[in-house]
Amino acid sequence: MASSSNTDVAIIGAGAAGIAAGRRIVDARLDCVVVEARARLGGRAWTFDHRSACPIDLGCGWLHSADRNPWRELAEIQGRSIDKTPPPWMRLSAPIGFSLSEQAAFLQAHREFYQRLDSLADQGPDIAGASFLEPFGRWNALINAVSTYVSGAELDRVSARDFLRYEDSGVNWRVVEGYGSVIATHGRGLPVVLGCAVQLIDHGGRRLRLETTHGSITADAAIVTVPSAIIAEESILFRPHLPEKTQAALGLPLGLADKLFLSLSHAEEFDEETRVFGRTDRSETGVYHFRPFGRSQIEAYFGGRLAFELEASGDVGFVDFAVGELVALLGNDFARRVKPLRLHRWGADPFSRGSYSYALPGKSDCRTQLAAAVDDRLFFAGEACSPSDYSTAHGAYLSGVAAAEAVIAARGMGR
Ligand SMILES: Cc1cc2nc3c(=O)[nH]c(=O)nc-3n(C[C@H](O)[C@H](O)[C@H](O)COP(=O)(O)OP(=O)(O)OC[C@H]3O[C@@H](n4cnc5c(N)ncnc54)[C@H](O)[C@@H]3O)c2cc1C
């Protein structure tokens, strides 16, 4: 990019939302530039080693609501293989440290917890999900652990109302070649500037002016798709200041969830696609997905406060914790059968600062506030802006398309 450039529409961020918005803007024959801080496309969608036989999704992996997920359709158009094996969380786990009768009791307690949550009238106070736990319930710790995987945070931090607004069709599929590959491929050919961070958006003049690490861009409109945590910490400054955006983003922190991939020798001893909880009596536990896609691997998942603590102790902290939990379940020799393959610390990543958004208690309306356009020329998208598909890659896609449509309509080009 030249030290100063000019476009109709500037899109900030080339994740799922920015790529979807960029495609729609280009299809409408508007001039645009997508400005991306990282050296790659995809943001929190990232398939590592995408050319290998075992590509690894370090970010999104599941096509949630796959029957209505636009990325599924795009994956099919790209000729990808869709794996329709039901996810481990919708089946019984291996009875390792968790007997089948205990699993039945846990599932029943979990169902009852959701029923209590469902009974929350939309007009009632917007309180924490933890309020719906049974006092001193036997399975509260594990229900909380599941919340750290689903929301990236424990239930005391999560708005029950926002949680209820999430729409899940219950169909969860995967892309064998990697979800991240699908999203990055969809971005190929767009006018993207990689490795260029936006630092300031001046919306005080006749045209917008963006200051970036590689010079300035003037534009008639902009779509901001960076994670809510980036807006909350004001890594991008708005001039004049937009305190309502900072406040909305503060109400929608990014929860933390990190995946650690381990190789597993003599994997055939375990069933494919089976799940094991490290512990069932505390919320600080990993969940271990054995043999995803039948591979000789374990995908370990850590969320919430535990993930924050492990991130502070570096990559080795994750490996030690995972091996410690697995050895406690499967015996000392098991340590020799696993080797770390790959991990990404999303909380430490300066361009995400977490994994996916949740709303704090009392802050469920922040999603609409974050998504609202400013002066019909500064638009917002990204998973956190989605009222009912937040935290997902398809929610990001839909929000990106919606913002692009709004730009097109504002410029009098609507069909
Ligand atoms: C471990 C993990 C597991 C997940 N699992 C799933 C799953 O199974 N299914 C699912 O649907 N979702 C899942 N998600 C969530 C999903 O990945 C995200 O919701 C989605 O990718 C977000 O897309 P986005 O476009 O809103 O944001 P992002 O992908 O974060 O895109 C924003 C872009 O903005 C860029 N940016 C940041 N700051 C600047 C700046 N100053 N200037 C320019 N660019 C900047 C970033 O680099 C990034 O590329 C998971 C996420 C993680 C981390």
C-alpha cells in the first residue's frame, strides 16, 4: 500500500466478517480495501498446516448450525469434504474417570439447568447464568466447566439473557481440510493489505481518514470488524471519540478458549471421536477429544479462568496440565504416548485478545449497540455484533454481509 491511498469502502480486519463484507462490496462493484493487521487471512479462523494430511483448526472447527451455516455451502462449493459425525458433546463420553451412570446423572442435571434458564422471562432482570445453578448441586462444577468451553467464561460472568438469545439448530459438522482453510480461501483475490494495523479512524471530516502502520487511507465508508476486545482496549482510536462503542465492547468481553493438539501413539486403543473430561469435580478442567477424524491425536480444550492461568505459564503450562490430567486417568505410562503438536494462545494474541464474545450480566443489549452504524458511514460487524449467532464464524459472516448491505444501501446502490 502506498503511504496514502483512497477508496470507497475500507474494511478493517480480514476475519470471517471482513472477508464476507469484502466479497459483498466487491460484488456490488464498489472500490474497497481490506486492511488486516496479521500476515494471514482468517483471524480467529486458522487452519494450521493446511496442506498436510492432518490440518489443525486452532480457532473455529465446528460448523455450528451447519444446516443453515453459509460457510458450509461455501465449503461445498470449494469442493471440501464435510464430516457429519455427531460431535462428542452430543454423545456419551468414554467411561474413563466418569462412569455411565454418573454421565446420565450429569446430563440430567445439565438439562434441568437449561430448563431453569429457559424459564427466565425476557422482561426479567438480566442476571448471571450462575443464578440458575441448583444450590450446592452435585454437578455444578462440571456445568461451569462446560460454560468455559461454550462461552469462554464461568457462569457467574455470563448474561443468562444473552445466552438464551443464541440460536442453535443442533447440527454440528466439520470440514476435513479445516474450517479456517474455507474462510481464508473465500478471501483470496480480495484487495487485502496484510500486516497493516489500523490505529486511528478519524470520522470528523467530510471523508473518513484511517491512520495505519503503513500510511493513511481516505474512504467514504468503513466497516470495522475487529474483535470486541480490541475496541474495548481502544487499540483503534476513534476521533471524535465514540464512548458508546467502548462501553458496548466492554460489555462484550472475549471469553478465553485454547486448544492444544497432542499426537497419540497406539491410538487404536481408544474409540474414534470420543471425549474425556480431565476431572468431573472442578470447573478448572480440560476436555480431551480423542482421535478427531480418526486421527492419532488428542484435541485438548481449556476455557475460562483455567485458560487464563495456563496462558500465563506459557505453552509448557498447557502441556504439563494436560499430561497431568491424562496420566491421573490413564496411568503414568500414558505420558510417553503423547507429544505436543500445536497450541495457540488466543488471549495473548494482540489481534484477538481472546476467543469469542459473551455478554456480562446486564449487558445483553450491548450487541445491538456495538452493531449500530454511526452517521451512515461507519459500520460495525464481527461475531460480537450478531444478536443470535454470536461467538461463531457463521455469525461473523452474517454480520459482515449485513454491514456490507447497509453500506450499499447508504450509498443508494441497493437492489
Ligand atoms: C479456540 C477457538 C475455537 C473456536 N471454535 C469455534 C467453532 O467451533 N465454531 C465457530 O463457529 N466458531 C468458533 N470459534 C469462534 C470463531 O473463530 C470466531 O467467532 C470468528 O472467527 C470471528 O470472526 P470475526 O471476523 O468476527 O473476527 P476475527 O476473526 O477476529 O477477525 C478480525 C480481524 O481483525 C484483525 N485486526 C485486529 N486488530 C486490527 C487492527 N488494529 N487493524 C487491522 N486489523 C485488525 C484481526 O487480525 C482479525 O483478522 C472459535 C474460536 C476460537 C479462538
